[in-house]
Amino acid sequence: MKFLKVLFLTPLFLLYSMSADAYVNRDTAIVRIMNKAAGKVQTVSMPVGQNIQFEKLNLIVRSCKQTDPFDAEDYFAFIEISEQGEGLLFSNWMSANEPGDNPLQDADYDVWLVTCE
């Protein structure tokens, strides 16, 4: 009897553990960029893998992922941001649900992830 329980519960456990860490890859990151000097905020659509020039910033999204649709919805993007003449300013993951945890906070610009599409 114990063998049957293990035989029955093992596939359920494996199915649950696989879906708990599942992510859906998305093709586009939507970010907000604030130019602090000008006092303006702009929403920018960034295709994964393409360089985007925004004023003095050069941005590239390496990956954009959505959590499993059956879990609490969150989005994550790995973004690299450099500034002309300054070099690399940021290279890390951003989370849409926790925009204050890991945004770019520069003297001139703030950048944070809104969503992945």
C-alpha cells in the first residue's frame, strides 16, 4: 500500500515542482525612463536582443520573462544600460512587481521595468 502511495504521489510532486519555477519567455520589455533634468517620463517598448538608443542611454534587453500564468503575475527582464562616454551603468535583472528593488538610479536617469509582452 505504501508503495502505491509513493507511486501515485511522486508524479504529482514532480509536476508541482516543475510548474512552480516555470517562466514564459516574452519578446518585448516595456520600460519607463525618467529624464530627471527635463522632468519627463517616457514609456519605451524594447524588443529582446535589440539595441535601443534613448537620449544619451543605450539599452539592450537580454531576456524578458513572465512568471507562470497560474502563479502571481510578475515580470523579470535582464537589462544592460550604458551611457555615451560613461560606459556600463547597469547590468542586472529588474522586476515589474518590485520596481524599487533593482532599478537604474542614475544622476540623470531612472529606468524601471513595467511589463513584458
